[in-house]
Amino acid sequence: MTKHRNYFAVLAILLVSSFLFAQGAKESSSTNNTITVYAYDAFCGDWGPGPAIVTEFEAKTGIKVNLVSAGDAIEMLIKVQSEKNNPIADVVVGISDDMAAKAYAADLFEAYQSPSLASIPAFLQFDPSHKLLPFDYGNFAFVVDTEKLPSEMFPTSLQALTDPKYKNKVLLIDPRTSSVGLGLLLWTIEVYGEQEYLSWWKAMKQNALTITEGWSSAYGLFTEGEAPLVLSYTTSPVYHVTYEDTTRYQTLLFSEGHSTTIESVGLLSSSKNKEHAKAFIDFLLTDAQLEIATANSMYPVNSTTELPPAFDWAPKPQKNLSLDAATIEKNLDRWLTEWTQVMSK
Amino acid sequence: MKQQDGGQYKGFYKAMPAPGAAVLLLLFLVPLFFTLSTAFLSEEGFTLSRVQQTFTSAYTIRILLFTLYQAALSTLASVVVALPGAYLLANYSFRGKRFIRALTTVPFVIPSILVVLGFVIFFGNNGFLNQFLMKTFSLEKPPIQILYSFKAIILAHTFFNFPIIMNLVSSYWEHMDMHCEMAAWTLGARKGKTFRTITLPRLLPSIISASTLVFLFCYNSFAIILVLGGGPQFTTMEVEIYRLARTSMDSGAAASLSLFSILVTSFLLIWYNKSQKMLARSEAYTTSTKRLDKRPATVAGKVLALLYSLATSLFILGPIASIVVRSFMASTTRSGAESFSFRWYRQLFAIERGTGHMGSALQALTNSLAIATIVALITVPIALTMATAIRKKGFASSSLELFGMLPMTVSSVIIGLGYYIISNRIRGGVSIGYTLVVLAHMVIAIPFVLRTILPEYRKMPLSYAQSSLTLGAGPLRTFFLIEVPLLKGAMITGGMFAFALSMGEINATLTLANSAIVTLPVVMYRLIGSYNFQGACALGSVLILVCSIVFIVSELAKGESNGR
């Protein structure tokens, strides 16, 4: 009997605590002069663009900003969704274009035709309904170590990269575990289409020294000189120019064009403070552009932004490729499975 | 009647594990319950079909088999490498012994991304070892090409894990008397035979105990397998869970797969518990450390000991030293050549204004030290109280032991989702963040501290406590005056592991503190994320140094408690 009593006690504790967890802490929404902004972690830290932007914005407008570090894009969406009946945030910063389908499905955002959209090129405005507004973007690219590979060997296209002369010279990243790795998978589908992309990967298998779990490992191996080519961003050389004063690492522009990743901001339809929230979005798309670009190592979307000279080493591709969010949402799992099958052989 | 069988103290022994169980329940089991329950939820409500599908899928079984295979092989390799070292540490006294013991915790505290890097910097095609060999013998191609293959996975896992086994087994071995061995020698058995038939079986409890930790480590390994293995042909359960949870965003399927994984590892743990209990009862107990021979007696013995020490030092020191060397490098000229520099250390200790994340490095160091110290100080008594209850026979104590080990069996991705639930529900200021981080680190440390204390505790005859109780001492007095002093060595080792684990932890800290609390690994992670690998190496070197110092100090404290 005593034994059973113990188990009932455990069950009871589980139930009670689950109730506590389900209730959670409830905080009241913002007061009139304060807006709450959810952003991904890297945006909010001392190192990210967040704090500086908030200070500037508060000084300029007198509107207080409560900047909340809310995990990554997926976690932010889950968080906002779980608070639907008791909304806390007014603005969400950092939903990328390939995640957009999730955001549309959850129906959390309200369209906002910001006047700043006029200075943003059309190819970056991936959401025609203007629920998600782009604030920065980047391009995936291969970066070369010029001390390890002679310039006549530099590949000029994705196709050229499959040449056997690059055997064990390329560092790739797993699309199952990394957003950069996923970027390349989508890039190959954008270039070759669903029918052909797997043959590119089959050909690349010999050339990949290793396929790492994340960008950090791949780039670390690259700067250690393990291989002269790495999958990264077009903006990667900027760090080396700014902080190490070296142009040893350079971006390769490919003739097929480059896959684009766009980060966006959205106004929550549940916001009770829309005017101030809109002011913050406008600020992100104008005055904050330089800070965002340098701190995030991305391109500004506003074409009037003047970039520092180090960005000369981050050449912009002639052609920006992208897939629409719905297609990605529908097929991603199948593509990953196909990819895994081909690459495991 | 009740008075005689000591029943009056039942309540005391029952209450002992309560604090530990409460921490595990709130910070681990409840969130886990929520995360895993999604496996049974679909849009229509409760469903079993997803779980059924996962458990019977050929793909899942294949991944499971590979995961088990590589973990078993890695564990075996670690044991083989560790045993001679354990023998040397347990049977001989020599200079530098404490230093070697201190080194053993190092792979533990470095975040796995840095382990991978250190490994590549040393063993890589462009690594120190190959560059040295190529220069010395004027070779065209790197002679050692071991990375990016299945071998590399085993090698890296061994590097990472053999020190744990060496440490745990040697401290058990030290406390084992030599009577049986001496009897065998007297009866004419050769040394080899004596070792095989007598010493090895007697060591088994500690070997199995340490191996379980290592096995679970390798089972849940992630970065090492993908980066050093070379690609998707080496897919483990953890990778697949990550894919489902984070990339495919199918939390139900992820939960279902991790449920499967948890069941498999739990079966292993139950088997392990059984074997452990059986073995422990047969071991005689000695409270004194045997007198150590000064050094190996024969020339051959000396040479072998020296060779082994050199090989393992190179093996373990190589990648660690690589990280330290890198931390003194900075490129300052246009050509990109790197030269010796204190730049990162000047920034770390705020002598120079830090670039980027380096600015928060000093704050991170103090935070890490404070958190790790608190975690070590709280976890040891809590694990000790749990061990007191677990030592008893019976179903309840077996369940408690399994419960205490459970955090190790669950994929870090799934634990991360659990933390996310917590951080969303419990909102508060920085002080609540600190509390949550300390508690989460305790959850991670408890299995390790239990594993160091339990084998020693089980070896201790129940008669000690019984005689004390019979002689009129209460259970508290018995516990503090008899059992605790006897377990001091194991408690110190456990505390060190708790400290080291807390120093190196990152996932829980990031999720629970909403990036309001910076620790050394958090800053390292951010430095790496923003291209500053050398700065991360500098922080890694400080981490290594701190843990080595703490470990040497604790070894000294242990030495004194043994009366040497």
C-alpha cells in the first residue's frame, strides 16, 4: 500500500505542477508610451544592433521600448502564438523569408504599408501583402582562402565547383542542422530545379572534405586552413578586413546567382499601440539601417544607406535567387530526406 | 518491536532524497513530460499512430543501431586506453600525478565546438602534427590523414572520454586492498593471470559505472560525429531529433523519436543498475589507501609506463595545447600573417577596450565562477542524500537511481525545448534567471556526482551504519560522523565534476536566462559566431586554467583527508 501511495503522490505533484506551468506568469500589456519588441537573441545582446537602436529611437521619439530577447525565429512565433489571448508584444523582429509561411499560417501580423518601402528594392519585398517588412538581407556564397588556392583555380559557378580538381577542398554544412546548410540546399534547387539538384550534390560528395553540423565548425576549419573553400555569406570577408586588416579571405560570385535570405519585421495585429509600433518599424527601415548592417554583417535593405569601406569586400551578386515560402514549407521535409539518402550512400 | 528493527529512522531515510528529487522533478521531469506528450497529440487529439510509426520504422532502427554501435565502440576504446593509466595512477606515486589528474577534467569543460577545433588544429591535414612531420621529413602531403572518417569519431570520443574512466577507476582502485592479489601470487599465479582473474573482476563495478557515463555521452554526441565523421552517412539519433525538432519543426515526430531513444537508454540503465548492485555486494571494504610503491620495479615496467604517459599526454595535451597556442595569435598586419600577441587577454581582462563580444568577457568569467561554485557546493550534498536512499535495496531506490541518471539519457535538443517551456512560464528578473541556471546545472551535474559517490557508497558495508545505530547514535550523527568522512574523497571528485560541468554548460544558460546572464561558454559561442575564433580560444584557455587549478586544489584536499 505504501508503495502505491508514493506513486499517487508523484502523480499528484505532476498534476499540480502541470497546472502551475499551464497557468504561467501573466504580465499586463504595455502602458501607453511603451512598446514591447520581441527579437531573436543575437539582435538583443550588447553585441547586437538592438541596444544601440533602442537608445537612439527613445531619444528621438520619446517612446519607450521594452526589447525582449525571445529565442530564435521559431521560438518567437511559438511565443507570440501562445500569448494570443493575452498579447504582450507589439512588434516581432527577425522572421526570415523562408519561415514566412509559418507566420502567415498563424495569422498574427497586420499589413503595414510603411512609407520607407519606397526606398527598398522590389526583390526584397517578398511579402506582397506587407505583413512582413524586410529590414536586412544576406546572400549565401562560397568564400575562398587566397593563400591556399591560386587565383586561376577559383571556381566561378556552382557547376564549376563540382569539378574533381576540388576534391576534399570544400567545407559544406548539413542542411538538417544548420540554416546556412539549408541555404545551400535551397540554392541548388533554385539553380537546378527539383529534377536536377541531387546530381549536383552527388558530384559534390567527393569534393566535400566534411559536412559540418553548423556554420561555426565549418568556418573554424576554414580559418585553420583545413580546406580553401567554405560555404558562408558574401559579407564574411568584412570581419577580416575590419578587425584583422586582411583581405586573405574573399567572396566568390557565381554566375548562376546567389540564394538570398531576408530578415523581416512584423506588426502584430494584437498590438494595442500600433502608432508607436509603426514608428519603430519606420525607424528600423531608415535610421537604424547602418547599425543593423554592420552589427549583423548583412546588407541594408534601404538603398539610400551608406556602408563603410570594408563592405567593398562584400560584393553584391548580380542575381538574387529565392523560393517562395509556401513551396519551401510544402517540400522541405521531402527534400531533406532525399538529400540524406543521396549523401549517406 | 519497531524500536528494534530501526524502523523509527525510516522516515529520516525516506526524506533524505527529497530535495534532489524535487529539483529533478521541477526542472527536468515536468518540462520533459510536456515536451514528450506532443508525441501523442495530433490535430484530432490523442493518437498512438505516430509513436507506433517511429518505433517500427526501418530507418529509425538503422539509425539506432549505428548510434549504439559507435557509442559501444567508443566506450570500449576509451576503457582500453584508460585502464593502463588507471593502473599507473592507482599503484604508483610519481611526480606530476596530480597534474595528470587535473588534465582529465579538461575535455569536459570545453564546449564541444572547441573540442572539435582543438582536434582539427592538432590532428588536421593542416594541423600542428602534420606540419611538424612534413617539415621534419620534407614531405609533400600530410602523412596523418585520420580525420573525416569513422575512425576520427572513435578517436575524438576516446580523447574526450578516456580521462573520465581513468579518473573514476583509479580512485576506486586506490581504495582496494591487495590481499586477494597477494594470496594469488603466493599460490603461484602469474601477474597477468592474477590481473585477469582477480583484479579486473574486482574493478568491474567502477569500470561499468564509468563506462555508462561514457556510453551515454557518445550516444548523444552531435558535433563530433558530424564534423569529424565527414557527413550524413554517420547519422545518429541526436542528429535526427535535431532535424525533426528544429529544421522540419515537427515537434510531435521529434518527441516520438526521443521517447524511443529514452526507452532504449533506460533499458540499458536498468541492466546496468542490476549488474552494479550484484557486483558491489561482493567487494570487501577498506578504509585506508594502500601504501603506494614509489615507481615501477623493473626496467621494462619503467619503459612501458613512460611510453604510455608520453603517448596519452600527446594525445590529450595536443588538442588542448592547440587551443592555448591559438589564443596567443592575432593578425595585425595587412598580409594576414598571425603573430604572437596578448591582444585577446588584454581585452579579456579589460586592460584594453574589447572589440565586439570581448567587452563582456570579464563579467562572464566572474559569473561562471560564481555559478559553478554554487552548483558544486549544492549538488554534492544533494547527490549524497540521494545516494543514501539509492543504496538501499528495493524497487523505490532503483527507480530513484534511474531517475537520477535520466537527464543523461535525454537528447539535449529535447531538454532545450523543456527549458524553453520553463523560461516562457517563469518570468522574472535577473535573480530568477540565476536561480534557474543554477538549478538546471544541478540537474546536469547530479548524474555525474551520483556516479562518483555511489560505487564508493555501495562498497561501504551496511554494518558500519548499523553498528553506529546500535551503539545509540542517531541517523544524523551516523551519517555525518561515519559515512560522510568515509566518502570525502568521492565527494570532492564529484564536486569537481559538478564545477567543471557547470563551467562548460551552455544550452540551459542561453535558454533559461534569455541571454541576460553571460557566462564564459556563452561569450565563446558568440565570439565564434562572429568570426573571432582566437578570442574564443583565449576564453577557452582561461576555462581550462580555472578548472585545472580547482582540480589540483581538490586533489590536495583529498590527499590530506587520506592522511598522507
